[in-house]
Amino acid sequence: MFKWYEEAKSIAERDPAARSVWQVFWQYPGYKALRLHRRAHWFEKRGLHFIARAISQYARHKTGIEIHPGAKIGKCLFIDHGMGVVIGETAEIGDYCTIYHGVTLGGTGKDKGKRHPTVGNNVLISAGAKILGPMTIGDNAKIGANAVVLKPVESNTTVVGVPGRAVKRDGERIRQSFELDQIHVPDPVSQEFSKMREEMDKLNRELEEYQVLFERMREKLCPALVDEIKKEEAAMKNEE
Ligand SMILES: CC(C)(COP(=O)(O)OP(=O)(O)OC[C@H]1O[C@@H](n2cnc3c(N)ncnc32)[C@H](O)[C@@H]1OP(=O)(O)O)[C@@H](O)C(=O)NCCC(=O)NCCS
């Protein structure tokens, strides 16, 4: 089977709104962007960056999907609706993934070289989700709508929210409240007391150091005065 047909067919099978493979072929922006990206990537790999970029910008203009020519994309990616999708230069996407509109596979601005995520096979990235940084998203993971993912995601895991947190793994809910130890919760009052005690110990130590320093300075600067004070102290002791 031709590769282009296989990809269009897999999209038609996954989208309940698709009427036929030909509809996908002619009218699906995600499919168009993918075909154009394959061409752009071909030129990019051969060092023809200008042509590659021109094709990618043409695809962006036509579909609202911006895929950097350097991005590595596996087979049968389905970009549904497409508008506002951005896929960065060093991003890698496995086979049979689904991406909705408004998704960014981007960098955080802190990394150099590999800056964008590596997405496994059969991953679903919902509308508006942002995956930022060179982390890995495991196979069969689901990223919830509008989630912002900044850390690696294990396989078969659903991640939602900002910042993204795992809520399901292997079909089982991850209950945050169950994972929290409800019995051995630290007492906030005793924590405050021990903080105050630490602070007082520190101040006492500092005071002792200053006292020693002061004594030394007094002995050096006015030894006569020190002798006089010592004599007075001895006299007071005798009187007692
Ligand atoms: C994440 C998603 C794929 C569902 O994955 P799932 O593994 O089946 O997870 P569930 O639906 O069982 O949800 C698990 C938990 O996450 C919560 N959740 C699901 N999606 C969420 C989201 N986008 N943001 C915040 N919380 C979300 C659920 O309320 C549930 O919480 P609970 O355990 O307290 O009840 C789905 O919710 C989603 O975001 N789909 C959007 C798809 C999309 O972009 N469609 C656009 C079509 S145009």
C-alpha cells in the first residue's frame, strides 16, 4: 500500500467525522501539513534549509500548523483541526499519535541542542496542551486539554492540569489523597517551636563569640583599665 494512502486511511479510521479516505486526502489540514512536512524534512536533511523552511511556511500559511522542517515525525500522525499547532525543531513524534489544535511541542528557552519533547507511540495530546522541554512522553500516554507538561510522562499515563500531574496509570486512578499519609502529619506548632529554639541557640552562640572578641579587644586597647577592673572585682570579693 502507498504510504500516503495508509496515512489517510488511518486518519479516516480514527476520526468519526471523516466520511472517506479521499475526504481526508483533499480536505484535512493536518494531513496536508504532514505531507508537506515530509517534503520539507527531505530538503532539511540534505542541508537545503531555505527550501525546507519555505515549504514549512507555506504549510503554515495554508493550514495554521507550523512544523519545523527538522522535526522527526513517525507514521500516521493525526493532527485534528490543526490550527495553532507548533512543533519545534528537535521534537520527535512516534507512530499513530493524535494531536489536536493549539498544541505546542516547544522548548522552555533554558535548553540548548535538544530543546523539544520526544513523544512515544500512540500518544494523545489534547487541545491546547503545551509540552515544553526535552523530556520524554511514554507510549500510550494521554495529555489532557490545556495541560502544561514540564516533566517526563510515563507510558500508559494520563496527565492533566497546570503544571501537568499524573491522574491515571494503566487505567487506574492515581488518588492524591490516598497517597498522602494522613496519620503521620507533622505538628505545625511543634515545628514552629523547634524553629524558635534553633534561632535562639544560634543567637546565643553568636553572643558568646562577640563576648570573647570584646574581652580580647579590651585587653589589647587598655590593659591598665583591665587591671583596675580586676582589682576592683577582687576587692569586692574580699569585702563579701
Ligand atoms: C485527558 C483526557 C484525554 C481523558 O483521559 P482519561 O485517561 O480517559 O481520563 P479521565 O477522563 O478518566 O479523567 C481522569 C481525571 O482527570 C480529570 N480531567 C480529565 N481531563 C482533564 C483536563 N483537561 N483538565 C483537568 N482535569 C481533567 C477528570 O475529571 C478525572 O478527574 P477525577 O479522577 O477527579 O474524576 C480528556 O479528558 C481530554 O482532555 N480530552 C480532550 C480531547 C480534546 O482535546 N478534544 C478536542 C476535540 S475538538
